[in-house]
Amino acid sequence: MGLFKKKEDVTQTKCKTCGLELHEPERLKRHMDKAHGHLPAKKMDPQDGGGGLW
């Protein structure tokens, strides 16, 4: 429950990216990996001229 924890010992449970407040640091880690861990897919630019299949 965390009623008797010292303020210095409290670990971070709020996501810096989206501000979501979670109950446990392990849940924050899983949230960061799942929601913010992936890189956006690179879009192919047709004006670039390269990167096609043929």
C-alpha cells in the first residue's frame, strides 16, 4: 500500500511521455516498453526515387 514509505524511497510511477500515473514501477516499465518503446515506421517517399522493390 505504501503508507509507511519515506518520500525519498518512493520510485517513479508517472510516465514522463504521456503523464499516465501507474501504481507500480514495474507497470511503468511495461507501459513504457509497450506504448512508447517502438519507433514510428519509416514512410517511403515516392519523390525520393529509391527504396522500391523493383
